Amino acid sequence: MVLETLKAANTFQGKPETEQEFRLVRPFNPANWRFSPYNRSSFQDVQSLFPTARIMRGEGPSTEFPRAQRDIRSIEFTNAAGGTGTIAQVLDAPESDALLALKDGVLVSECYGNGMTPDTLHLINSVSKSFLGMLAGILSGEGAVDLDRPVTAYLAELNGAAFPRTTVRHLLNMTAAVRFGEDYDNPSDDFWVEASIVGWRPELNALTPAVSLLDYARLRTQTQQEDDAAFSYRTLLTNVLAQVLERAAGQPVRQLFEDQVWQKIGCEQDCAIVVDPTGFPYFGAGMNVCARDLARFGQLLLEGGRCEGQQVVPSAWISDTRNGSDHLRSLFAASATSEILPNGHYANQTWASRDASVMVCIGIHGQLILINQRTRVVVVKLSSHPKPADLVFFADSISALLSLSEAL
């Protein structure tokens, strides 16, 4: 009876046959789901833990990848310590959940670990931000949102909060003034308090009276900088951006994303996104996506926003994201996160290299999409790393994926 009850509450690939085996595979709960080794399972079944909304793929056919399997295990890269690592070591690490590589749209490698399969949805954390950034580009291109208008022009609720001169562009580039701590190793930092609203840290609910993501933003009244004076990575800004896009377009942002992005890039699976108590999507970190659909998104960016002959995201937006500006690069270079992508920049909720040849979408615990424009390679890496933001791990991972993209 216990096994049947647990099975009914949790859907996952490859259900074990015995209660003992089931408990070995699925010992996670809302208290431990973020920690290793539990996250090796929980990141693949967030829907059993927290309220989510479906972003439907629609009824059209998915974009099929041609296949030409290649052996990538012997490919070498230089790690942060100055030594040499191999893709085999990356794949064989206990936190490795998936690695996919596309070359000119051809699937040349597809590897899974920790029980993950092509159909499995995986939490992508802040990779979610880049998806929202592309939706912003679509709406900007349509004239639905003005990037240089104040946030408060769209969200009157934020009058009196720390956003009086913050523009939509400041949200996109993480240069807004509002104070917000995002130290993942601090168990009660602002990031985790905001995440408690969507159920991720229920023990922190008492630290805020907010009952929704918008309400949380409304209560942020202090600033940490002048607008556009520094780059400071804050998930709060993405969540406010999602609210702005909804108000500006006059439609639910989940529906906008489904119609304008998800159903236009040939996805083979629905997406599940964590929601707050009002049902508003947690675009800051809450999307759950299969690896192949992440590769489709990467291919969209590689092709300048085009998919199957259709311009989904304006090409100028992709170019702006990839090229950035000297101003954004100077702000990024002065930030604490610059070592993740030396000489790079952050624009439109996406990371990019100085020479504009590489874009990267990054999420804590090791979620990555790397798009190499010069070699026309897209690499997807999904992980359940024990630490949220191990900068050495991320530097090594990006180096490995970059070397892989060059070797292919």
C-alpha cells in the first residue's frame, strides 16, 4: 500500500518493482530535494514536489534531428587548475544527467545518466531566464513592450518600491538598482526567501509576508546601486520582467511563451514550470525541460532566431544579445561572476563571449546550453552537482563544452 501511494503521487521513468528499490531511487522530499544525492532524482521530478503549470508543445510534428553518432569521450579540455580533462570524465561524473551535441543541426552525441531518458523533464534552473529573454525580444519587436520605459509604467504595484527609475532594459541586463542577495550558499539569502514563495524553501516562509512573486517585488524598497551602474545577477529581476511582459502584452505570460516560443521551435515534450500561489510562472528558475528541447532552443539561437524557415525571435535581438556592448562588458568585468566567462558580457538574460562567437545559458547545479556560432555546434549539459554555484565546476564545464564544440 505504501508503494502504491508513493507511485500515485510521483510519476517518473522506469518505476522499480519493489518498495525497497523505490525508496532507494526516490528518497527525496521538499526538505532535502536540493541536496546531493537526492537531487539526482528530484531534478527529474519537480512536478511531484511543487505546483507547476504545463506549457504545451501543441499538436504539430516535432522537429526531427538527423543523426550521425560520434565518439566524443576522448576529447580533451583544459581545466581550471591548468590540467587536462576529458569528456569521458565529464560523462562519468556522478552528477552528470545528460549531454547532447548538435553539429549543423545533426545530433552527433546523446548521453544520459542517473536514470534520465530522452523523455525526462529536468529542472533547468536559471536557463529558464534565457527563454524569457527571447520572449522579451519577440514582444519588443512587435512593439508590445518598450524597453526604455520605466517598470512602474507597466506595474503600478511597484510604485513606492525600489524601481522608480528602473527600465525594462535594466531588468533584461541585470543592471537594476534594487537590493537583492543571490548567494546560494547562504541558506537564508534573498534568493531562497523569494523561492520559498513557490515552495522551494517552505521553512523560510516566515521571513517574508509576501504571498506572490509580484508581492515580494513590491516589498523590496532598498537599492544596492544606481540603475545601469553595475552588473549584479538577481533572479528577482527576471521574475519582475515576466510580470512586465504579461502586463505589456495583456495576456498571461505562460500563454505568450507557449504561443510565441514553445510551439514554434518544434518541441517534442511539454514544458512544466513551477508557479507561485497565484499560478504565476517562476521564470527565474522554474522551467523543467527535456534535453532534446533544450537543444532545439540552442539551435534557434544558432540560426539567428529562425526555425523551420520561420523567424521566431527577431534576428536583431539575437545579434544584440550576442554582441552586447562595451558598456555591458565593462560592467560584467567588474562583477563577482566574471570568472565564469572571462571577457564576456550578459545581455537579454543570456551570457555571451567577447568575440560574439559563443552564447551560454546557465543554471545552478550545472545546467548549460552552449552555442558556438563559429563552429555551428550546440551542446546541452544537464547536471545534479552537489553545489549550486561552484565557480570552478562551471568554469571547467564551460571549458569542456567549448572544447567539445571546437572538436566537432
